[in-house]
Amino acid sequence: MLKRRKPQKIVRRGKKARRRFKILGPIRLGFKLAAVVAIVAAVTGFFILAHDVFTQCDYFRIDKLTIQGSRKLTKDQIARQAKVRTGVNVMAVNIALVRKRLLAHPWIDEAEVSREIPNGLHIRIKEQSPLAIVDVGHKFLINQRGKVFKVWDVSDPSNLPVISGLNASDLTAYAQPEPPKGSNKPGPPTPFKAVMQVLRLGAQQGSILPNRTIRRIRVDRQIGLTIFAFDRIKTINLGYKDYAGKYHMLANLFSYLKRQRSISDIDRIDLNNLNRVVVNPVKFVSRSPGS
């Protein structure tokens, strides 16, 4: 059987439609893209205009600047560090930038900044809590986490335990994370870890050797820690390890000496070995008659 031919008119119409689509397709796409660009530009312009209105409107000017958490620093010092003041538009304040400025101050450990619409700005800080002074050739303040937060100067607290015998590398090593349990990789050097264990025991309520009574902690890498404490300075050799047990032994020893009324006669206590505690009395220099 012979196949029927399709009419020529239908073929020509199909070709014309395809040519028309090829011509009009890019034009339509161009119109769509132009419409999208126009909408984006309009929305962007609206937000820019709204931003300008809000950040320049007197209604949003700060007249209540609240600062909380200051102890060592004054509120004026905190405001200057944050570079904020009353009269500034609260909507123009960059909250993240203000917080970053605050945290750049060595005495500020944590900072929160928030707006109180329409005309308030609230700043809450937590100041560093110094734990001790570390002397590695230069004196530095460390906080409760053992982190150095500033160089010590004469305006800083001086009634803190002074730690000697450490290297700067000890402080860096302490900040490193410890290897997982079961790992063969050695952990950070022990001297500063030992110091922090003792200081944390001294920070506990009711501690027999409160940090406020400790004048100096001397670190010897071979024999461990030696503490010089109390107003009439006594030397206490702690060595390494089992500091909780040694503090407990010290509490029992002080209790016994108080009952004997002879605690003031003690010069040195050696707790290196809990099985052999050595107590040295104060040496009195005898004077010959007529001297």
C-alpha cells in the first residue's frame, strides 16, 4: 500500500511556528529577567530606604544605656571600650562589633549586648577572675581556667599566689586538649597541671590551705611543688600527685597541732610521702648571756 503524504500546508505552518518560537523565546526570557532584576532592585531600594529611616530617626536615639557586671572596670571604661554612648541611634549600633570590642579588653571574659527598642542599649559583661600570678621572667595573670589573660602590672591585684619555676611552654601545653583515654600519645607536661590542681583545691570552700593564704608556689620538675603560705610563712612540700589526700592529711595535722597549741612553732611540713610525714619545728637561735 502507498503511504499518504501529509499536506504541505501543515508542514509549512510547523516550520513557521518553530521560527517564531526561536525569535520570541529569547525576547520573553529577556523580559522575565528584566522583571526579576526590577523586583530585586525595588525590594533592595525599599530596605535601604527603611534602613536609612530607622537609623536616622530621633525616635530611636539611645537615652538608656545599661551596663551590668562591672567590678574592676568602671561603667565609663566599659562604654568607651564598646564605643557606644547615649544619643546614638540604637538601630545603627552594630551589636556583633560592639561585643567584639568588649571581648578585646583583657579584663572582660564574656560579653552580651542587646537592644531595647525604642531607645535602650543593654550591656552585660563578666570580668576575668584572676587565680594567680605566673612568673616566667615576666609576670602574667591567669584566670580560673588557667588561661593567661594579661601581663601583670602594679594596678592589678598583688595578693595572689605567685607561681615560679614554670616555662612559657608549660602554659601553652596546658591549653592543649588532652589525648583520649587509651591513647599512647603522651599528654602535656605535668608541672602546670599540678599547680592548677592545688589551686582548685585551695578555691574550695573550707579548704585547709585557701589560696588567699598562699604567698608563693615554687615548681621543681624533679621534686614537685613547694608552697609558702600564711603570714608567718611556713614551707609545705607537696611533691607530685594525690593532692586531695595530702590536703586531707594536712587538715588532720593542723587539727592535732592546734590541740597541742604548737602550730605556730612549725617551720616546714614535708608531705611528699604520705607514709612518712616530716614536720620541722621553728629553729630558735639561743642568745648567750650579755649579748
